[in-house]
Amino acid sequence: MIYLLYVALGLVAGVLGGMFGIGGGSILIPAMVFLFGLTQHQAQGTSLAIMVPPIGILAAMRYYQAGNVKLGMAGFICAGFLVGGLIGAQLIQNVPDVLLKRLFGIFLLIISVRMILTK
């Protein structure tokens, strides 16, 4: 069951990434901390592992060496992210630029307030 939640997170992150051009720092890391109880270090390391193919292999290796990467979790989220990115990119193509900027700003504001106000 937890693996389905990981894939769902990957799908959501992929859709939002495809729509807004965002991913690890603004979607995956907060979700892994708040929803799955990872430490900030574990969430950052796992986020890097998710994005290893295109970026971050050296940074992810360093986090892995320090014991801060959940490989199984990263693999399932990565699968969802792959499909979600395609869906998000398709959904956002006809949204006017002004609306896209506002949606992106609102999303980042919600994340920042949550990060500031929680322990």
C-alpha cells in the first residue's frame, strides 16, 4: 500500500512539475517530510536519488553514503514522476501565462507558509 502512495506522490509531483517546471525542492521534499516523516536530510537525499538520471548523481551518492537515501521509495516516486510530468505538461499548455504565474506563486506561498509554521 505504501508503494502506491509513493507512486501517487510521484504522479502529483510529475503533474505539477510538468505544469509549473518545479519538482524536488518545492514538491517532493515537503511531501516526504510532512506526509512520510522523513528527516530533512533524508528527504533531500531521496529527492536527489529520484532525479539521478537527469541530474544529481554525485550529490545523491554523497547522501547515500551518509545513509540519507531511501532507494526503494525513490524508485517508486520516480516512476510516478515520469508519467505525471507528461500529464502535467499536457494539461498546462493552454493555460494563459498570467494565470500560470499566479498559480505558481500561490503554490509556492502555501509551501513556504507551511515550512515556516511547522516544526
